[in-house]
Amino acid sequence: MSRLIIVSNRLPFSLDTSGDKPVIRQSSGGLVSALQSYFERSKQSAGKFKSKQWIGSANFSQEEWNAYSSTLSGEDFSIQPIFVDEHEYSDYYNGFSNSTIWPLFHYFSSLTEYQSEYYDAYKSVNELFAREIAAVVQPGDVVWIHDYQLMLLPMLLRQQAPEITIGFFLHIPFPSYELYRLLPASWRKNLLLGILGADLIGFHTYDYVSHFIQSVKMILRIDNHYNTIQFNNRLIKTELFPIGIDFEKFRDAVKNSKVKEISSDLRKVYGDKKIIFSVDRLDYTKGLNYRLKGFEQFLTRYPEWREKVIFILNIIPSRDAIPTYGERKKMIEENISMINGKFSTLHWQPLIYRYNHLAFEDLCALYQTAEVALITPLRDGMNLVAKEYVAASNNGGVLILSELAGAAAELNEALLLTPTDTDQMAEYLATALEMPLAEQKSRMKTMQGRLQEYDVVVWVNDFLDQLEEIKNEQRRAKAKLLDNATTEKIHRHYQGAKKRCFLLDYDGTLSPYTKLPSEAAPGKQVLQCLKNLSADPKNEVVIISGRDSQTLDKWLSHLPIHFVSEHGVFIKHKNGKWETQTKVSPEWKDKIRPMFQSYVTRCAGSLIEEKANTLSWHYRNTQPDLGFVRSRELLNNLLQLTSNTPIQVIDGNKVIEVRLSGMDKGITGLKLSTHFNADFMICIGDDTTDEDMFKALHNKAYTIRVGSETTAADYSLSSQEEVIPFLENLMQEQPSRKKRWLF
Ligand code: GDG
């Protein structure tokens, strides 16, 4: 059984040594609440980890740790503190984390600071974390790294422990590429590379996943395949895991006698006035000034509600060392005073303002008592308060929620608004206060069902299960990489065979991809290798390609080899003539061509390649993102157009091909295998179209896929450059063990 190591910037508690006895305080915040609940619940079940450890920076000294460590390490998990130099910590935390990444990732580009000393400190602290974790990590451990303060860490750790399982979760939004690219070039590149050190990368919403993938594509020029990315011969998965809450804890708080007592006190104090409330950390992302403006507009537009409503605004102190936070606080407090001054009567004050932490019971009592929760961040990764309010509701209540909070994706039954639209906010406040109880309850019930189903324990388990699954997938892919022993086995078989057959794809296998298909003429090395292979009378060499016959003739017809063009539509045997394998007339192309032409116009750099029985639309040479989007559209249109016809559509490597069905490399490969009846057969390819051949020749040939995509082939070679050395090695009497293709 492995160990689970949680890594976050701060440990989940702080140590207060100001009194007679040291007091441990659990930190408030989304991650801590989430994992704490998971740990508590997995105490009852055996769990899949032998032990759990939490690593993070300490807010206490080494001496204090030595003195109190036995008290601090809880029974749920052990603690490994990291001691960071105070000045460096400030540049890393207040500086790069909270004055660069935080504002930029929350779309506050004007508040973003770009200071290289901040970045240097961020890098240095991430390196310190990597060293400390590498010193304790053991094979089989699962390391789960959290959040924007540690984005360089996954790769730094992987460099020191290459086989380790690493998950990374970002709790804040990942911004759109247009925002992300505002970071200086080397920072934006290094942060992405840092995250790509993880095996599984989690985000709260689909938008954040796609923004991340787009930045990887645009900045690192690395392609994705749906939500997976191949990088450094490693399959990496990006996925959405909307963080859940401890649903039962908040639902059951209703039964807690302390909560009941506070709730009834609140009712006594406020009588039949309706309560609107909000709880947020002090932060410019929370939209507090717009919220106050919305409330002011509500009191102005709906005077009938004056004296019948109060707004309890609770702000949790946060990041006071950063000047922007202090300035905001002043502004918020001025606005609160202004509203209270403007609307208060001798026996009523519209706003109750608190700037302090709340005890759990107070928080739950507010959740239960308030008729309306007004949660309107300008951006928020998720926002757990919104979810907790819904979970704690047992008798209606209305959630007004910003559509720019990640939680809005799951809480459709809330009143969703644009947080800057103060008119709409005023209107929604009136709507919420007047909403019939039955409707309130019905909306709450639907949302509660959803939150209960994907609660925090399911969230943690889902992430950890998928992390395990991606690791298994990596192992399966790795198991296919040709190793010395298999290569030697293939070599022995080759040497002892009487008749051998080679089915070799051309583009991406024998020859690298080029910007334009016409530029991929064979180099000297390829020609020499094919010449050597075909010079042996025992060998039959077949180039099996999607290319047209003319190009294959032009480049290779001087060699004594066989050709298959257009994936099997034409075959030409050694010294023979091209023979067509189909009788269907190619008129179908007239229906497809105009559609292709419209995509060439709409996607600069793309081009049509027309062959006798195939039409291809190539987008390798286009702006990557646009090319991909257009290719998905085209694929969709073509699939509709060609359903119930003898035409098939193939989603190839930066190309969409339309051709006759029944003419694929699998059918052709089988035909050739019968024709040659060889006792040694090998087939190598790199593309989707080669998969047909791998499947058809399973158990008949050594099937090898170039690249690390998931494949039906028996083996794989990690790159195109390894193909020619591999073939040449077969022809040597003594195979070399040290060639580049041997792993
Ligand atoms: C990030 C993202 C994302 C807060 N004040 C008190 C208190 N809390 C508890 C709440 C809730 C949690 O802390 C706050 O959760 P948030 O979702 O607002 O976010 P953060 O931790 O600031 O940060 C955020 C989250 O990570 C999770 O991924 O949702 O978008 O920014 O659980 O109940 N609890 C008590 N007293 C308080 O004064 N008892």
C-alpha cells in the first residue's frame, strides 16, 4: 500500500504560542475544509493508503516545531513542515503568488505586478519544496500538490523522482490564453512546464481545463488529444473535478443544539426582518463594492423593503500585508458607512458589518437563518460558501450567485447574475425576498441532490482514482516500448526466416512530417535503408501509404519494392503496374470538394490534397487553435453528410481524409499477408489509419506504432527518428544494444 502525501503552500493549521499553552488553530479555507472532511471520513474505512502526510510551509520556527511536534502531528496524518526564510517567503507569497498570479488569474490584469525578484523567490521556494519532498518520498507514493503557489513544483519534483505519481489541482481559475500570455515569456512557459510535471491536472470547471490546454498548445506548441497531452513520452491527463463540500456536515448542522440556539437568537434580535447575508475573505475578486452598490440600489428602487430587511456582511481578514488589500478594506468600509448613513432610521440599520472570523456554529446559524445569500464574486475558482449555504438550507432560502464563480456551473437553480450588474442585483434581491416558499424549496432540493452526489469525499476519491488510472495507462504504454530483449527476439526471428515481408507506412514513419505534404521527399538515409532491405532476395518491402500513386512513383519507383497508395485503393507490385482495387466511380468527390474549399477560405494555411479516390484537408500549417476548431467542425459536417454512404471520414494526424470505405490498410495488409505468405512479417506506422493494419495483422506480424499514443500495435517506438536505425539494426548480423532506439 502506498502513502498519500498532500502538499500545499501552508500547513492546515497554525500555532499560537502567545498564551500560556500553545494553541493549534485549524486554518479556514476551501482546501483545508475539504481534506479535513476526507481524512475524518476515511478514518472509518481502511482507505487505500497506508498512511497520509501533509507537507507545507510552517508559520512557526524550527525550535517551536522541536518543542511541540508531538502535539502538532494529528492522528489523521503526519506533518512535515518546510521552513522558508521570511524575506523570501514574502516575495514568494505576497509577491509572485498574490501580486502576480492571483490578480492575473482572476482577470485583474491592471493589478498584476511583474517583478523578477518575485519570480525568483517563487522559483526558489518551489525548489526548496522539491528538495524536501524528494528527500522523504518513496517509490509508490502518491503526491498531490495543491494550488497556484506551487505550479513549478510538479516538474521540479519529477526531475528528482521521475517515476513518482504526481497529481496537481488548481483551486483558482486558469485564465484565458489572452490573459495568461501577459506573463513574461519565460515565466509563462516555465509555469506550464512546471504543471506538466504532474500526471493528472485538475481544475474546477471545463472552461479552466480548456484555457489551460489552449495555453499549452499556443505557448509550448504541444498538442492535446481531447483532454490528454503527450509530453516527454508521458501521457498526462487534464480533467475537471468541481470541488465538493462535506454535505452531511452542513446538512446535519441543523440538528446541532448550539447552531439552533444561535439561529433562534438571531431570529429574536431581527424579529420578522428578512436576512440577507454574505461571507467572504477580504479580496478585490469578491466584488464587495458592486455588492454594496447593488444593495444600495435595491433600497432605493424598492423603498417598501426598508426596515424590513437587513444585510449581514461578514468579511474575513486576509492578506493584510499586501497594500491593495488594505486600500480595498478602507473603500468597502466607507461604502458601508455611506449606505448606513443614508438609509438608517432611529431603530433600523440596513447593514451589519463584521471584519472577523466566524465560529463554525455561527457560520452555520447564518446559513440556516438567512433568507438570501448574496454571493457575487467578480471571479472565483469555485466558491464553497455558496455550496455550503445550499447544503445547510432546511426551509427554503434563495441563493443569488455570480455567474463568474466556478460554482455557477453546478448551481443553475440559483439566481445567477453578472456581478457588475447592480440593476439586476437590486431586482434579484426583490425577486428572492418575494419568492414563494415552494419554489425556494424546489430549487434548493435540486441543487442539494447534486451537491450530495459529488461531495468532498467523492471529489477526493475521484481525483485519486483517476490519478491511479492515468498511471496505469502510462505503464501500459511503456510496456509496449521496444526494449532490448524484444528487439533481440525480433532480430533472431528475422535472421532465421526464409521469407520476410515489411509493411511500412511513409509519412511520420519512414520520413518526418513537413509543413507541406509535397516537401516530404525521402532523404538519403531512408533511400539507402530501403535499398538495403530490398536488396535481400528474402525480403518483400511494401510502402503502404495514403499518398497518391504519382508521388510514390516519383520518389521511390526506382527501388525494387511494392506500393500501396491511397490506403489500398491502388496496389503496384514490384516491376508491375498500378492496379485499382475498386470499381466505385470517384464522383462523390464533387460533393465534398466545395465543403473543403470553404474550409480553406476560413482557415488560413490549410490546403486540399486531391487523389484519385481520396480528398484530404490538411491543417498542419495553420494557427494551431483555429486549425483544430475548424477540423472539429468539418469532421462533424462530414460525418452528417456521409452517413449511409460508402464514404468514410478519417480524423488523421493534422489531416481530415474522406475516402471509400472498405479500402483501408487493414484489409490491404491482410491481402498482402496472404499474397506473400512470409514467415516473418513486420508492420510499422504512426497514424490512426495504421491502426487498421495493426488490428488486422495481430498475431500475424510484429506490429509497431511510432509515438506514444494509445495503440492496438504490440510494440511502440517513441519517435520517427528511431525507425530507420531499428530497420538497419535488423539487417546486422550482430544487433547493437546501444542504438538510440533501444530503451
Ligand atoms: C480557493 C478558491 C475555491 C471562511 N471563513 C470562515 C470559514 N470559511 C470557510 C468556508 C468555506 C471556506 O472557508 C472558503 O471557501 P472558498 O471557496 O470561499 O475559498 P478559498 O479557500 O478562499 O479558496 C475558491 C476554494 O479554493 C476551494 O477549491 O472554492 O474559489 O479561491 O468552506 O466555510 N469557516 C469558518 N469561519 C470563517 O470565518 N468556520
